[in-house]
Amino acid sequence: MIIDSGVKPKNEFPIRVLVAKPGLDGHDRGAKVIARALRDAGMEVIYTGLRQTPEMIVNASIQEDVQCIGLSILSGAHNAIVPRLMALLKERGADDILVVLGGTIPAQDIDFLKQQGVAAIFGPGTPLETTVEFIRAHVKPRGLAA
Amino acid sequence: MSQGATEHVPQDSAPTAEPFRNISAAERQWMDNTLAPTLAKSPERPIGADSGINRNPDGTARFTTISGVPVERLYTPADLPADWEEHPEKYLGAPGQPPYTRGIYATGYRGKLWTMRQFSGFATPEETNRRYKYLLQQGGSGLSVAFDLPTLMGYDSDHANSEGEVGKCGVAIDSLEDMEILFSGIDLEKTTVSMTINSPASVLWAMYLVVAEQQGADWKKISGTLQNDILKEYIAQKEYIYPPAPSMRLVIDTFEFSSLFTPRFNPISISGYHIREAGATALQELAFTIYDGVEYVEWALRRGLDVDDFAPRLSFFFNSHNDFFEEIAKFRASRKIWYRLMTERFHAKQARSQWMRFHTQTAGVSLTAQQPMNNIARVAIQALAAVLGGTQSLHTDSYDEALALPTEEAARIALRTQQILAYESGVAHTVDPLGGSYFVENLTLKMEQGAFAYFDKLDAMGGMVHAIQQGFPQKELAESSYQYARAVEAREKLIVGVNDFVVEETPQEILYIGETVRESQTEKLKRLRARRSQAEVTRTLGALRQAAAHEPQAEKGKISDANTMPYILECVRAYATVGEICEALRDVYGTYEESIWT
């Protein structure tokens, strides 16, 4: 029997996620919806706003000490952006950050992007819960030594 | 405001109480004798999960539009104002008569069908030119240019920020040379062309005008539409370069120029499409779009233009989404609202100034990547709504657009869908066939009331530019899109193939655009820069900078001294590039970054 003590377990280390919109595209509906869904799921979310370069995204991720970067790309620029971002993360010793990608990604590009280190690609119509659960299950816990 | 999935509230601020309802004895009798026993025997069941937005507080089923507006079981004369029968002219008018609810033309589509205008553009100008010739050959009646992101943002293909983006979401245009290629072999005096370009609109339009001139076309005869709607960029699509005030000035420059030199060209297409795609409800799309129109008129009047000189060429652009009757009501209401604003607020005298003329595109956001062929049915329903709403021109989306830019086959089916509506279905035979439907008329009136309620709010904020700076429309959209996403997540709103009726699928053939476009455009730019007169480019860009720094003031029948259009035309003739011209304006105006509203 479980007795509810009335004391909620203290979530000392909520998952921290950076939601970023790289490239020239301004269609931010998806990025904003996912940012809010992750926040409602108890995560700490930093949304970068539009037109972030890979350099800006990597800098912000390190400064904000996030465990996950969520990229939203709809324009077809993923094959240029993702490899640069992954290389920068490696260079800065931050390649333990989980990188997930949402948007319109042709099936033929998925293998390439995964080889680059993208952990998951969420296409149109993905339930919000699928993304939330994936991030929960795959981020490296905070507060542990690397 | 944060809400759980089961606590939806109607999102629209349209009055939901029935202001008109005065139930007749006959209707009361029907309720008691026929309806009550039916409900007792088989209660109504919601469409989608029996929770949240689909349940009334008393546990009965609740039905709402895709925008979250409650829909009643039955509509009768009791749902219309008491003086409806007596004063039809107040609500409907006849087709071609104020308040134009039933359409701006007395004969509807019997005199002229809507223009079938398919938006397209991809990769290089050469490839897009081939697609245009194909579309025209297949019976398309107008062209509509999609530009790539670097062009939309005022960067040349060889700019560092353009990496990975060239030719992806549209055609790459860097200079007049590309525009010459884009329209080679297409007679611009005979073909109406719409151009989806906003922040750099005057630059691309100048290129178009010079190509027309080279072909020997008369500027007084060419017709088409420039999107040039910067306000909806700040609200929704976010492809802006300069801050709002100089952006508005550039727009008004095109109004002034077109009223004098290209009388048949629409210098703007005031667009709700992108506002809807970004998550607005039908009412928010309608209200924000029309109020953007109000803002442009206010700025033009401040310039010193006469409303009847430019208002006849203001055109609009709406989205046609899944909720059939709500969309039809939106289109019908838009005409009446614009008529009221143009007469009551702006005292426009010419009938043409009072006409709401609009293009419609089916809702890209409603297309699913899952079972994409299902989109053909969605597009057909949305296109039918647009036609029953009396659109002047129509783009039907291709079924594969949730995956990529359309293949040629998908683009042809989209066009054929319009042709089936126009030539087989019979819906074009009669004017405003849904006029007088209790349901549609009730929805139409509610759209109008809801829109004016938003206008009051926006007026109180000091107009749309101020509202944008406060993040008001942005926050409204973010809220609506999140509520909808939650309703889909909870299966309270169903999407066939996505959250119900799901199957396992294999990826299908799409149009794939690689990185070679950037290389070929960069090569072309290199050759152009070596060939043109650099001195002439420097001189014309310098003159543009000077004009841009001065405040234009209109005089009747004469273009303002500082109007940027003539200067941009000079830059274009010298083969200055889109990036160079926009850079010159960036020097003067700076750039804009929005605060983050989530």
C-alpha cells in the first residue's frame, strides 16, 4: 500500500532543453508548440528565437548547461546546418548533449543525419508525448560526472 | 496561461451567447415532441474523444468548429436577427451590391471563373521557367512565384547566411538576369503574375517591371499581384528585414507608384494565409488580416494619398481550412466587413475601393505526411469552400506538400481538382448558393461581430504596428495553436491517418533539391559582377540610400520625390543584386529582431 505523505518528490534536476530554430526560415509554430509542451511536461526550456547559427546554438547550449538541443528545421537546410552543429559540439566537448530534430526531413536524409549524431527525427504529426518521452529516456542525467 | 489537456475553453472571443434566438412555437413543439424522445433513446456522441472540448459541463456532447467555436444542433430563423426578413439589404444585399456579402459581381462565376493560380517555384530560374510553361500549358490561368528563403530575406545566393537554403523553398533570384530567365518566353502583358515576396518586395517588383519593359509590354496593361504584406510577417511568417516603420514606408511607396504607373497591378495582397498557418483560428485570421488592411490604409492616408486612388488595388489572401462552413462564413463576412470599414471608417466613394477581392490557398498546415494521398480529398473540400465563399483566385495545394515541394504529378492533380470543381461539379452555376442558409448566415454574422470586437481591441492598442510591438497577435496565435495541438494530442480533434485510422507506410517519391543550385547561382553571380558596370551599381545604390533616408510626401498626380521605387528601378537596371539593394536599405534602416513570445 502506498501512503501519500503529501510531500511531492523534489525534482532537483529538471531536464533542461534548448529549443532552437536555425536557418533563415521563420515558421516557428512547431518550435513554439514543442517548447511549451516540454515545459508543461516539467522540463526547463530555453527558446532561442529565430535565425540562430550553429555557433550561437552551441554557445547558448553550453552556457545554459542544457542536456538536450531540439532543432526545428522546415526549409531543407538540415544537411548544411546539422553537420556544422555536431562538429562544433564535439569541438567544445559538449557532444554528450542529446540532439533531436523536428520538421520536414526527406526520408533519404535520415540515415545521414543519424550518422552525424542526431538521436531522433520527429516528422510532421508526431504526438507531443512521443517527443517528451524520448527526451526523458535519452538525456544524460544532470549532476553526474561525465 | 497553461492548461491541461482536459480543460479546453473556446478559443475565439466571438460572442457565443445567441443574441438573436427567439424560438417559434413550431420549433418548441419539435423540441418537445421529436427531439426530446430521440435524445432520450440515443444521446448525441461527440466526434473525437469524449473529453475536454467535446463535453459540455452537464456531460452532453459538445460540437465545435476546428477553431473551437460551438456549433448548435440545428439552425432556424430564430438564429437570425429579428429584422432579417425585413431588411435583407442590411445583412446581405444582392450580388454586386453593398454590403457585398453575396459577392462583388452580379453574375458570380457565370461571367468569369476564378483564376486558377498555382504557386510554384524551386531551384534555379531555368527549372522554374520550365514548370511555369508546363502549368500554363495544362490550363493554369495565372502564375504565382515562390522565392527561396535567401531571396525572401534579401541575401544573394553566395551570402554566408544562404548556405543550405538556395533554391529549397522556392526559386533563387539574385539579379535582373535571373528574372529575365524566369519569364523568358512568357508574355507578361497577357499573363497575370503573383509574386510572394515581402520585405524585398519593391526590389523584385522592380525586376519584374524591367523584364516587362524589355518584352515591350505596357506597364499600364500588365496585371498581377505583389504580396508585399509586411505586417503578417511580423505577426506570423517572420520573414522580415527592417523595423516596422521603414517597412511600412516601403509598402506605401509601392502603393503610390502603382497608382500612378501600373494601374492594373495590385501592389499588395493582405494575407491571412500565413496567420492561419501559424495557428490562428478562423476568426483571428479574418480579424488580424482585415485590420492589417486598416493599418495600411491609415499609413497611406498619412502619406497624403487619396483613399480612392489606391484602395481599388488593395487585394486580400485567405486560407481555406478543413472546417467547411466556418470557412465559407469567413469569406462571406470578409466582404461585408471590408465594405463597412471602407465606407464607415475611411469614407471611400468608389465602389471598387469598397470591394474585398481575395485570393485563396488551401491550408498547407492541414496536409498530413501520413497517407499523403488523403490530402487530395482535403484539398478538394477546402477548394470547394473557397469557391462557395466567392474567391477571385485559388491555389490548390499538392498532396505531397507536407513532405516536400510538389512533384509535377502532384501539382497537376491539384490543378485538376480546381478544373473538376469548375467544369464538372456545377457549383459555379449560381451566385452565392449558400446565401440564406440559417447556419451559414448565423456563422457569417458571428464572424463579423467577432472581427469588430478584435478591431476595438487593436484600435485601443494604437493600431497593428503597436499591437505587434506588444506581441499581442503573436501571443494570440501561439495560444490557439497550442490549444489545437493539445486537442489533437487528446484525440478530441481527429486527423485521419495521424491520430486515428493509422497504417504502416513506406516513404514515397518526393521532389528532392540538392546543394547544386547554390553553386550554379554563385557562378552566375561571379560572371555578372565581372560583366556589369561597377561604377553604375555604386552610383544607383548611393542614390537609393539618399532617397531612403528622406521622408516622402505625396502630391496629387505626382510621385513623392523620395519614393524609393524609381531609385530601386535604377539599381535593378544597373544589375545590382537583391542582396546589394537590400543591404543598401539595411544601411539606412537597420534590421529588426522580435522579442521572444512563447
